[in-house]
Amino acid sequence: MNPNRLFALVILLFAVGYLAMATQITQPNAVAAVGPRVFPVAIGIGLVCSGLWLFGWPGAVEAVAEGESAAVVSFDWLRVVSLLLLLIGYIALFRPLGYILSTTIFMFAGVQLLGDRATLLRDLLTSVLLIAAISFVFARLLGINLPDGLLGW
């Protein structure tokens, strides 16, 4: 079996379990356009779609002819562990620092870990503007309260 299809099955199993748990989130009786179940269910549907897409179109896995050595792709454990620690720090600082500050720091640091570090100013500006826009949508348009944190925004 194609390794991408095997990975797609793992994604699908996870997605179905995630979606089943997301649908168990209780909705309050108050009338609201967006309840606490909407975003987890949307993420679950996105995961299912991604798994189905990867299963349906797994891409080519190149076979290595006899006598040729396969190119070994090294797994960057340092980057993976750094991103995991960054995520744990984000979760820990979300309430104390507030949504805007903690998410901007998380996004900027994540982009720096994954991307080109030569674009610091562009990445910082993108992080600030994107998080400010998302904050506006959540707070003003959807009426969802996000933690204010230190800055009181």
C-alpha cells in the first residue's frame, strides 16, 4: 500500500474520532449564531476532507531501482520539539497575556521556526495584522469574548 494512503487512513481515523467527540460538546440554550461546537466540528470536517483527499490522490511514491541508493530525508527533531514547546508555551500564556499578544508571539515564533529568518519585519507585520483582524472578527462581528490579558485589549 502506498505510504501516503496509509497515512491518510490514520488521518481519517483520527478525524472521525475527533469529530465524534466534537459533536458531544453541549450547546447552551441561549440563542447564539456561533456556539462552542461550531469550530471543533468545522476542524473535524476539514480533517476528514484532508484525509479523503490524500487517500484519493496520494501522489507518486518513487521506486528506487536496484543498485541505486534512496535519498534519505532527515527528520528535523529539533524543529518538531521546538514547535511542541512553543505550543505548550502558547497554551500556558494564553490567558495571562491575552489572545492578541500570545497569539501574535506564537504565530511569529512559529513562522520563524518553519520559514526563512531573513524576513523578520515582514513576518512580524503579518503576524500583528492577521491576529488583529482575526481578533476584530471574533470580538466585534461574532461577539465572542477572547482573553484580554496584560494589555487589556
